Amino acid sequence: MSTIFKRSKILATLGPPTNNYEAIEALARAGVNGFRLNFSHGSYEERDQQITWIRDASQALDKPVAILQDLQGPKIRLGNLTENTPTKKGDILTLDFAAEHQGLVLPIQYNLAEKVKVGEPLYIFDGKIKTIVTEIASETAIKVEVQNDGMLMSRKGINLPDTDFGGDILTPKDIKDVEYGAKKDIDYVALSFVQSAEDINNLRQMMLALGSTAHIIAKIETKAAIKDDALVAIVKASDGVMVARGDLAVEAGAEIVPIVQRRIIALCRKYGKLSIVATQMMASMVDNPEPTRAEVSDVANAVILGADTVMLSDETANGKYPLETVKAMKRVIMYTQENAPVASVHDMVAASGRMQQDAISMAAVHLAEQLGAQAIVAETKSGSTADSIAAHRPNLPIISVTSSKRAAQQLALSYANKSFVRPDGERAGMTLARELKGQGYFGELETATVVIVSGRQPGLVGATDTIRVRVLE
């Protein structure tokens, strides 16, 4: 074993082709660091089985793996249509929460009459059909005028970029799913269609009350969320951010996505939060065994920007080549990180409240790079110290040692982190480093230098205050 390993991590979505133990273990072996469970689909029985499979594979490979619960959120869809329905420019559609499909009267899975205003745009089927709200027709129905020809199909999604959902983004289904997740071995909960920091705070209160130790990922996919002040507040309130490029492109325009992605990754690095880039990273590999040149460039760009994690959706949930996709993504990450430095973030300022920890982390990274060390060893209880070191994007491994299994699993998605579960102790980091040296982790070197970051009181959260340099014989 050597210290050449991928620093940006891979998150893969489970679906029919990967819904078995063998596929999950093969994906984890090929480079997947976490699995996304999409709660828009599937039953709790299926989730129970998937969680068991993931934990069994993690144990078999002796590798911490993260589980991310992705809540559906107010993903508004058409109901079931009796048949595909063509629409022409100028048609007036009635979207009714309480109706069956009949001609241009369409069932909808959410009561929009309480939320929308006349004149607001409403997009159906990933933006393929554009409409404008013309009337609030009743307590359960609205009327919209179609702006272009198209075809309507059952259960297609609806986007309302200018509609304010007023903090009401946790649906009854989401609340039930959060309650389920709190009882299970879940590491991250992703909140869909976040509009403000208040949405994150509401979910956090609910999870605390349920005793959940999962971290919260804010999915950025609305116009409201990308406004300057709102975005900074959301990053600060959450534990990480997902650039959900699919709905974001429909809600705010595809041309803004690369700039927003760059900004979100920079903010996450500044505040020591996890960043995930998602949607269509290798979309052509749903049907093809090789990625396009544009997809390779997209993944490489995310790595150069310093994303913690790149995500696969349909590629592993519905694709013909899930394993090949993971291997291709890993090759791109490895080549990019070895041949292009991570872009610098000029306004890397320690977030208030972590000033001491951030200064120690930055000093440890500079020291390790100046000494040509083989690794930084972080003794961490909650994972916060390791995350803080990762925010500075060192070009060498961060070996995290923690007594918390949950922290080790959460760190599986954190930049450059390789985590190990060991009892708290004054020499936990040094003992682990020696163990790894004996296993050949640092290659054929006769001696290996490590920089150990720790606290005087092992196991105490927030007590990091010491940097030591050790040469392993």
C-alpha cells in the first residue's frame, strides 16, 4: 500500500442495478466512499436491507463508508395521467390537487393554490414545457398558460423558480423519513430545495429532538438559495452543501450553474464544510461504457476547484455500467490531483468560533508540506479537526483517528481523509501511524515523517491545541 490515493471522494446512488450486496461491495472496492439513498423512491424494507449491505461491505473491506439519506422535499410532480397528453402554445392547463386526469385538467401531488401568485413562471418536465400562472381557480386548483408545444407525461416534475414556499419545505413524507432515519445508521441527511438557513435550523431542531447524530447537507437548487446573503448563511448553518445542478439549472438558468458551483465550493472551503458536486457528472455512462470528453472535463474541474465529493446519480442507480462509471471517475480524480494543483481560495478566513482550530490546522498543513511529510495524523473526536485540516486542501493524506464510528463514517466523504476507529488515548495517533508504517502504507521508505495534530485531553471535542512532528523508523 502507498500514500497515492484519491483525495476527492465518490458518492454513488443505489438503484435497481446496484440493489444487491455484491454490487455494493464491488462499488466500494472500486472507489466509492459513500452511498446515497434516494428517499423519493423505495420502501423502508428496501432501505433496511441496503443499510445492512453497506455496513457489511464496509466491514468486509475494513473501510468506513458514509450513508446519505436524500429527502424528497417539496418535489412537486404531476399525478398519474390516463395517457400522454400533447400541449400547444396558448393552451390553458388546470393543475388540481383534488382532481383526476381529464383532458387539460391535470392531477398534481401538491396543493399549489396556497403558494403561487398570478404571473409566476411554472416549468413542467425539467423545463421542457414552460407556462405562466394565470389564475388561482379554487382552493385546490390553479390555471397556467402554456408557452411552447410539448408532451405531458405522468409524474413529471414541476419547478417554480419565483415561488416562495415560506419555510414550508419539509413535507409530511420528509418528516416520516427523518423519523425513520434517526433510528437507523445514517451519517448524512440531505435537505432538498433549501431556500434559507432557517430551513436547515428547523431540520436540525427536529433531528436533535429525535437523537440523530447525522450531519445535514443543504441541497442548493433554488433561486432564493443562491442570493449572496442567503447562500453564506446556508453554508454556515449546514454541515455541508450539495450543488444540485439538475433542478438548479431549471430554476435559475443553466448558464449560472458553473459560477454558483465555484462559489459554493469556495465558501465550503472557507467555513470548513463538506462540498458535494452532483447531477450528470458522467450521465452518458448510463448507456455507454466510456464517458464523453466533456464529462471528464467536468469531473476534473470539480477536483481542481477542491470539491470534497463528486456524486453519481442515474449512472449507478439506473445505468448499465455502474462499476465502469466509478472506475472511470476514479481515474479522472487520480490523474487530475497528481497533475493540477487545487485552485487557491484567496479569502480563506477562519470562521468565527474556530479561529484557534483553523490556525493550528493551517500551520500543520504548511509544516507537513515543508517537511515533505508522508501524512498528517489528526486525533479527532467529532471529526471537526480533520475537517478543518481538509479545508486547507493538503496534497497528502489526512489520517484521522477517532473513537466514534459515526465520525469515521462521516469523514469518509471529507477531502483527503482516511479514517480509523481506535480508542481515545494520548498516543492514539502515534500508535496508528506506527501500525500503518508496519503495514507498508508509506511505501518502501525506511523512515516516514508524520505531523500529528491533537489535544492535551484526548477525546474532548474542541480541545485541539498541539502539533508534533514524528519520524517513524
